[in-house]
Amino acid sequence: MPHYLISFPGSAMQIGEEDFPIVVEESHAAVAAAQEAGVLVFAGGLDEASLLVRVAADGSEQSGAYPQTGSLAGGFTVIDVPTREDAVAWAARIAAACRCDQELRVFADGSAT
């Protein structure tokens, strides 16, 4: 089955402080439902305060993201579902819980040929 990435940048979540606890609860419930359905591969968020480095083939590190990438932060969920329609349904459920649109991408086949 294909794996899909459901994600959003942290800045897309435009909610008030008073709504934050319920959004956290509902987003965790959506991820728990995906886990219970057996489609969850991974869910989490990037720590926006952590040090970001690029690592070269020789192991050297350079601070910061690729210039064309800019900042990448927010929430990510990877699911394993049989159809794009299933992925859209899960993305919609997460969008409702997070109160923001979600980006949906399918992973390219990474199997060795």
C-alpha cells in the first residue's frame, strides 16, 4: 500500500490560546483513531526551537536549512492506506482537528529494484 504524508506548517494553525487544549486533544484523538485503524506509520511534530543543520556526505555540518526551503516546522503524519481517497479522508479528519488545511503527498516507491 502507498504511504502518504499529511502535514502542515506550524504557522497555519491560527487558533487562540483558549482553544489550544481542545485542538491538542482532538488532534491526538485523530492520530489515535488512525493507529486503531491500523493505518498510522508515524505522527509527530518538529521542534521549532531545535538546532537545524545540513549534513554533508563527509559528515560536516552547516547551520540552517537549504535557502530554497526556508523554515520547515509543524505537524506530520504518515499513513499507509490503499487509496488516495482513503488518504484524503484521513487528511480531512486531521484538518478538522487541527483547524487548518493539511498538505497531502504520496511517497515515491522506495523499494529496491
